[in-house]
Amino acid sequence: MARFYITTPIYYPSGEPHLGHLYTTLCADALARYHRLAGDAVHFLTGTDEHGIKMVKTAAEKGIEPAELAEQMMTRFASAFEEFEVTNDDFIRTSSDRHKAGAQAVVNKMLDAGDIYLGSYEGWYDEGQEEFVTETEAKANEFKSSISGRPLTRFTEPSYFFRLEKYVPQVIAHIEQNPGFIRPESRRNEVLSKLKQGVSDLSISRRTLTWGVKLPNDPEHVLYVWIDALSNYVTALGYGLEEGSRDQGIEGSREATGSPSSPRSLDASSLDPFRMFWPADVHLIGKEILWFHTVYWPAMLLSIGEPLPRCVYAHGWWTVVNPETGKAEKMSKSLGNFIGIERLREYSQTYSQDAVRWYMLRAAPFGTDLEWSDVEFTRAYAELANVLGNGLNRTLKMVHKYRDGLVPDPTAGTLVDDARLLLDEAAKLPAELAAAYAELELQRAAMLPLNLARQMNAYVDATEPFKLAKNPARSDRLDAVLHHMVQAIFRALVALLPVLPHKAAEGLGQLNIDPAGRTMAELLEAGVPVGHKLGEGTPLFPRVDVPA
Ligand code: MSP
């Protein structure tokens, strides 16, 4: 059994969650669902990044403590994910004891490796991004953030540094030798060329902050929020727990945070989540945080002697055209141009939650930027209704009308060319789907099953079963046509389970099939048995009358 560890970024709970956050999380959810159906042992992690200057400032503006802000807002993220039925296995908060102990263990390892030294930092900082900016970059952007356009801040203070420069050759070599490490391809070139321009050591502590993880060697300093945040991918698996429990009784506090107690006590290394799931298979992120994940994080892992993640995939941004400049800008809280959870809830109520999932994946090839369009949304919904919904409906209707709802035996019917096409398409589906998911081509993964349903509809149009039904001499042929219709729509629905979890299951329910307990491969292989009694059909995607 393969194992599959997938993560989303941990989100800053400094503002409300929006489409962008939900997008990454739902894309990761589709991957997690696919891998579970493929029979893999899946671990899907998301969470909140609760430290950093942005949190401190936002809390101050609201007149509350950062801890209070974190507490209030993380529940917004957690409940939005719950509402949209995200199947994450864990939710890590960087303010939790289990994370803080783990992050300190990471720093201790880096200290042991001789990779941290005391220096002083003078320079520019992008507070929105929580990112140090070089003099050259700052100048090039007129001392404003390249992401949010807000002014950079300048600061000077004693700071611990991580020997990032030392690891640059190894990071470059890793990226060059592992073409799948940074995806899509274009992003890989972007990182490589920036790396080759040279990278300095990284300031990793702030003395002027108290909100954060204290440096284990010097508690006057708080850990730089990105070092803190990136560690979440291992602390959530219990990294550093042994050291922690020996020294500070972390095991107890881990339980106090409500997280599941550690299976380590069972003394079975196969049950150790860190050993079982690290390295991650996919860190799914937005493209603005690629550098942190493909340079800082790998260097940290090299420093602590742990393997690097298999793939960092940077997807595109949901953008909004700025009416003043005519340019597409990243949808974000700071620009105030986002589609919030409220609005997504309305779409869900009108069109179903699966329609929202579908539109997100369908809107553009995965990895490229996207733009929300109501017209495109209704088109995407109509596509589901016409191709999948109608395909299922006409299949059910005809099998009930002509064969009492029993799946007919096709063997007596002659196999004509049009059926061959459909069967070929169906036969190719498992491998094509596996390839699309492996490559994280999520738009393709969503479209493949729909294309099979489309082919099925074309087959029906070509074979005209309603005419065959009028001619008793063609009864064998009708059996074959109906049989192939059932198999094709069944396979399309099975393959859509990761993307349309409700609608695909509902469709399978109408075929009177419960997919539970079987892998996708088993389901696709088995098909629907001859003689199986189909259920009743009701429109999967009812007509929606939207007020003009
Ligand atoms: N806390 C850091 C990440 C630390 S990961 C160790 C952070 N948080 S964030 O709240 O700003 O969330 C950023 C992520 O949200 C992006 O990488 C992306 O996954 C998602 N998105 C936020 N806005 C987005 C769009 N407009 N479009 C698509 N995804 C976006 O950065």
C-alpha cells in the first residue's frame, strides 16, 4: 500500500478565509480523495500560521491580543473547511504546544549542525508576505511589496542567522536532478535562475517580538515566522516529540491541545506518523510562496538531516481586474477584492457544493491564473447537467423502459465501431486518470470522466436506441447499446468521486451501486454486472433559474 502525504500552506488567520484559501484546500482535497480511493494510506494536513508581525499588527488594530485574534480567526478557517467538507486528517496550529516544541526541536537540530549564528540584521521587510527583501529588490519595487504594493518597513536589530548560503549548491543540485520536485516546469526555471543569482544567509529571529516560538538557545528571540511555519509539515507528524517529551513533558501538552495521542507509545515504528509519512508527497501552495518552499525549506531539511519533499506544486492565483489600471491583480484580503466564504456559500446553495468544486477545477488548466466569472460558472454547471446529468438520466430511463431496469447482456449483440470507440475510451480511463493525478493536472483529471460521459451521449445519438426498441429483430443490438451506456456512465461517475463527492455518489446511488469498501481500480474493473437492477433516476443537476 502506497502512502501519500499532502499538505496545504498553513493560512494566516489575520483575516477571513476566502476563495484563494478554499481553492488550495479543495484542490488538495480532490487529490487526497483520489489517493484514498486508489487504496493509498493518505495523510492530508492543513492548518493556520498564527505568528508573525502581520498577526501582531492586526490584533493591535482590533485592540486585542494576537492569541485572541488567532483563536477567533482560526475557527473561521476550520469551520469553512468543515462546511466545504474538506477531508483533512489533521489541522495544525502554530500556536499549539505540539507545534512549538517541534519547531524548537528543528532549531535545536540546526544549532547542532552549526548552521545558526548571531549577527545583526539591517534591511527591508515585507510585512504582508512576512519576507525579508534585499536592497536591490526593494529599490526595483520603489520600496513597496511586489505582492501587495504596500510600503516595506525597515529595521535594524541583533538577529540569529541560518547558513542558507551553505546549502544553495545542494538545493540547486536537488532541483536540477529531480525534475518533479518543483512543478509546474516554468516555476522550476524561475527558482533556479533566482538561486543562481546568489543567496545570502537568512535572518531567522526577531528580538522586538514576543508573539511566536522562542529560540531554544536564546528565549529573548522569537523565531522568524517562515522558519516557524515551514516546520509545521513535520511538527504535525510529531517531529521532535521524543526530545520534547524527555525534556519538557510535551506528550501531556500534546494531548491537552486535543490532538490525537501519539501512537509512538505503542513502540511500533511503523505507526510513527513521522517515519510513516515523511517526506511529503506534495506541498500544494500558491505561487507567491514558492521561494520559501523550494529554497528555505529544503535548506532547513538538509540542515536537520531529513529527506526533502517529493514535490512542491505552485498553482496560480485567482485574480481580479483592477478597474483603475486594467490589470489583473491577485485576489487578497489586503487588496479587499476577494470572493468570500459567504458568496461561495450562496453558490453552493444555488448550484450545490460540488458545482463550486467543479468550477474551481474546470476554470483553467491547473497551475495557471484564474478569474472568477459568473457566466463561466453557469456554463460549467450546464455542462455537468447536460453531459453527466442527462447521460445518467437517459440511461436509467431507457433501461427501465426497455429492460425493466435490469442491465442487459451484450454478448449476443454485434459490436459495431461506435461501441468500440466508447469501450476504448473507458478502458483507457484508469491509466489516464492516474497519470493526470500523478502530474497534478487537476483540470484534466476532472475532464477525463466527463469526456467519457460525452462520448457515451454521442454513442446514444449515433445508435438511436429508441428506434432499435421499435424493431424486435434488433433486440440484441439494443441489449448491447444499453449495456455499454450503463458501463460508461458508471465509470464516469466512479472516476468523478474525488471531484464531485456528493453528486458522483448520488449518481452511483441511482445506479443502485454503493462504492464503499472498493478501490477505484476495483470498481472500474468490475463495471456493473449483467442482470443488476438499476435504481430510479432524478436529475442530478436540476435546472437553476437565476434571476437576471
Ligand atoms: N502563512 C503563509 C503560508 C505558510 S506555509 C508554511 C501564507 N498564508 S496566507 O494566508 O497568505 O495564504 C497563502 C495561500 O493561500 C496561497 O499560497 C494560496 O495557497 C492561497 N491563496 C491566497 N490567495 C490566493 C489567490 N488569490 N488565488 C489562489 N490562491 C490563493 O502565505
